[in-house]
Amino acid sequence: MEEMYCIQHFSHDHILYLDTWWHDIQMSCGLCNCLILKCQKYYYCFGCDYHIHKRCAKLPQYINNSLHDIHPLTLIRKRSSFDESIICCFYCEKPLGDHEYAYTCNLCAFYVHITCGSIPLPTITCNGHEDHHIVQFSCHQNPMILVELGGANKDGLGGNSNRCFACQLPWSIPAYSCTTLTCTNFIHKSCANLPQKIQHPFHSHNPLKLQISKPQTCDVCCKKDCMLNFSCTQNGCNFKLGTECANLCTIVKCQIHDHSLSLVENASSNSVHCDACLKSYDELSDNDDSSILAKSHEVQQTQSFFFRCMECSYNLHFLCGPLPYIIKYEYHIHSLILIDSIMDEDFDKYYCDACEEERNPEFRVYTCVECKYTAHIHCMIDEIMQVIKGDTNGVELLSLGENRWKLGEDMDKAEDQTLIEGLTIGDIIDALSEEEKQKLLQPLDFISNKRYYNYYRNLNSKFDDLDSIENFDNYKDFFQSDYDYSNFRMEVLYYTAVEGLKIDDQYLRQEVVAVDGKYLVPNTLAPIFKTFLLKYGDDCNSSTSSTGLKSVASTLLSIVIDRMCKTKVEDVTMDDFKEWIFYLRGIGEISGFRVNQFLLVLLEKSMDAYLGYMAIRCEKQIPEKLDMKIEALEAELDKCKKMREQIPTIMSQKSSSIQHFISQASKLKHNTVGDEWF
């Protein structure tokens, strides 16, 4: 380019002149903010203290850059309106200096330093004869040779710090290495051969373009250091697929989610929350119960896999996700079925029959009910993968919670249980004796319980409407006083429903099924009750209650279990606790069923969690409500101040009519109305 003595540059209003002389004055370039050295040519303004490098003067005002290929970038000065916040370069992540020029997209709030925006990011295109293992890449000035077996180890030139200039991962073969002795650049063969565009099932609505950029987070595996990725930038989409995940393609249907789920392998997902168990892998491993070692081991074996919805933020752990309900294991004669958990109070520890190591009873397992053979999920990983990576049409895949009553359903089918035509649970209740009906109406000592309930209800009443700002003193007491919080447990424990134990109309009209040949339960509740018997056993044999009363108790127990299983701990209310505990206590009184384990969980773990969620909500809501009230009062105060400020102006511009009225009032201020006549 011909050297120009003077120029009109877009960065300055005046003409700039070229200075070619050495100088002793310390000056900074008005574009790049770097010092102008003595030996460097620069342009300057006669009237202003403004200088720019000669090389910077040649920078284009507009560029297209692969870091942001949605819109062109414009070289502009950082605006003063942005000075209050720190703006960082997208590429190097270092802050922009005050009044520094940067390549900018104002539409997307995108900024890169001039130097970063000028870096020619590699486009991996190859020229040459690959048959001879020597190629020329457009992003590298020297030819490169293919190294497949040893040799050309980059440790000799720069050590382990060398990185592939595409993916930024360390040296590994096969790779293309620079043919010169002094250059340490290389590119993995796998990176060099990647296609420029792909259509991927995890993002099927738009093709993905291969891009090299600063480290990005892969939207599939959650790894944060992907410099080489397939990206979508159409219609504001910012989907990123790391090249390591480009070969993943397993998609499964999930009954509890509207969209298909992608199976992610080799994931970095310890902090991702599962929408089934509502925990992250870190939280699953970090537990102080007696099974922490078994739990940690099972998590470690499966935490590199999880199911993810690419259309919304929905994730499932592999342990909780859509797994085949039935699998065939070559070392067991029968098929194994998937159940959410299996435990027995007679055992302190539980073991996997496949690996003979301890298992955590809270996690799902594959089991054979007939042989009482139980196996870890991770011990069946090969069998599971063979199913979900194959043709899943006709295969039943179930997530955590979906197969809660599946075991009971299958046992009903195996025993060929049928409806007892014409007989409903309502008919059974009608046939009960008056004494049995009275037991349903008052299963507990109503008078004694009512007295204790009223006492504890009165103690706890001060914490009603705790999230109200009018109740602020009680809010302070809840968080700061030494209140006996066991009073909440006592309140729900002594609650007694006036109407006694009642069955909803929707079940009263259902025809019943005989479970275990002696309990008559509505058809839709039979799997729940059968699962209860399989997991906790039948303790009702010693009860002297009639078959009819036991059947009513079985129905009530199934309803309560179903409701508890459908209610998240964070959503439970005091009314829920009262109803469930009253029903469980009443069912235990009239039937002999083992319900103490449910009562203990409700009164201890669940109640503690309820109080915790109550504290969390109040801690958040009270400040928010106070802030809203302060904002409203401040707005009202500002309104009053503005009206007050207008008073002098209004008074100075009084109309003649108003002035007449005021004058008349002044004349008659000491008179009575009657003075005009008397």
C-alpha cells in the first residue's frame, strides 16, 4: 500500500499526519492503547494530543469474524455509558481499557480487543497430496507431515505445554506436525478430518458448523474447555456440540417428559440436577447416612452417563432415567425387572447378587422376584446399553417413579387376578357392622386427641401467615428464638378428622380385585397395595378385624401411599401432614398393618424438611415483600413531593375567579353566615 502523508481516519474528526522521525515523548496509540515506540511510524493530529500507530491506521473499520459470524463487527471506542461496568474481551476474557477501541457488535453486546479480533483463527482446509502424508493447511504457513507411529514427539520442542492448534488438547498420534525443525505447531488427524458442517440428531432442526473459538461449554456433555466445536448461530440459537460428542446419537422416549431425551456419555455432569430425584451427583455422593460408601460407589459407576433434553433444561441421572423395564442377564435363568427400590427391615446391609458388593437400597435395581435375585444398575450396564442403543420400538422404558407400582401390576397378572364383578368397596363399607362403621368414624380417642391438638395448635398459631410482613415480630421469633419446634410434630400427631376415615367417591364406585386372595381393593389401587405387601410383608394376620374392615383399611392405606408418593416434599402442607398421619394411625388401629415406618419418616425427616422449606420461603419472601412495599411507598413519596413542588407555581397562576373567592373569604373570615341578616 502506498504510504500516505495525511489521512482522514474514522476514529478522529481532524486530518492526521504521518510522522517518520524518532521521538522521545511517551505516547499511546488512540486505537490499541499500546505505547508508540521510538522506531515506529505513527499518525498524529496537529491540534489535538491524538496519535495512532501507522499499522493501526490500516485496520478495517468493519470486519467479519468467525468468533461472531452472526453480524459484522465495527471498530468503535468503548462508550462512556459503559464505564460503570467491566466489559471483557470475548476471546481472551481480559477487560477492555477505558476509552479503548474494540471490535464490537452492539446488537449482541459482543466485544473483542483489536489484537484478538485480528487473530486469523484457523480454518481447517487442506491442500496437497495426503497420500504422501505431507499436506498444507490454510491456517499454517509451512507443510505438515502425518505422524502415525512414534516420532516427531512434541515434547522435544516445548514439552507437554504444546497443544493442537484446533482443539487445544495435548499431542497424541496420529497428528500432522510441522516439517520445520523450529516450529512446534501440530494438529490432530481427527481434527483435520472433521467435516465443516454436520446434521446431528441432538440438534436436528439446523445444521451445525465447525468453529474454533475460546473455550466453550458443550451443551451435551457440559465440559467447559471445548475450543473446537460444532455450533448453531441461526435465529439466535447458541447451541454448542463438542467434537467428542459428535459421534453420540442415542435418543430415547420418556413417558414423563414431552420431548425425546439424548443419552450423553463421558459427561461432566456432577453438578447437574436430576429432575427425577431432584439432586445432583455431588449431592447423591455427599450424604451422612450409613450407606454412604455403597451410594458413592454406585454413583461413581454411572455418573459419566445421563439423559438430557436438548430442547429444554430437563436432565435425568442414568440411575433415574428411562431404562428398560425387563432385561435378560446371561447368568440368571429368569428375566430381571426394574424396580425403584427394594429393602427389608430384617437386614442392616444389602448386597448385589451379581458382584456380591454392598448396594444402597435407595437406588433402583434389577430383580427377580421369584428367586429374590437383585443386581446393581451398573452391573447390568452392558445389557442396558444393548437395549437402549438398539431398536427400542415396543421396548418399555421407565424412569424413576414410573414403575413404582409396576411390580404389583405384574404380580397381579402372574396370579391371574380378575375383577369381582358387581362388588365395589362402597358395597363392602355398607356391609360392615355398626361397630366397625364406628371404628372408621372414630378410630382414635377423639376427645383426648382433640384436647392435646388444641393445646399445640394454640402454641403454633403465632407462626401462621409467617410470610406476612404484618407478622414481622413472629418472623423474628421463628428464626431467632429457642422455640420447641417439636410442637409442630405434636400438633399433626394429635389431629383428628371429624369425619373419620373416608374413602373418596372415585374409589367407592370401583369394582374390587382380590389381592392375595383376602384383601378386596379397588382395581386401580390393587398394584399399590400389592407392592406394599411385597416390600413390607403382611402383618395383618394377627388382627381380629373382619375381612371387610381389612379390605377398607387396605384401600385407605393404598390411597394415602399414592398421595404421599405424588407430593414433593417442598410442596407438602401442614394439612397434608395432619391428614396422612391421622389416616396412618387410624389404619394401624383397625387393621394391624405395619405403618410405623411411614409415621417415623413423616414426623422426622419430612417434617424437618417442611420446616426447612418454610424457612427458605420466608427468608426469600419477607425481604421481597418489604422491598416491594418500600418501592411503592417511595413512589408515593416521590409523587407527593412532585405535587408539593407544583404548589407555588399553581398558586402563582391562580385564575381570576379563584382570586375573587379568596378575596371574599378574607373579607368575611371573622363573620358568621347570619351576620348578613342580623
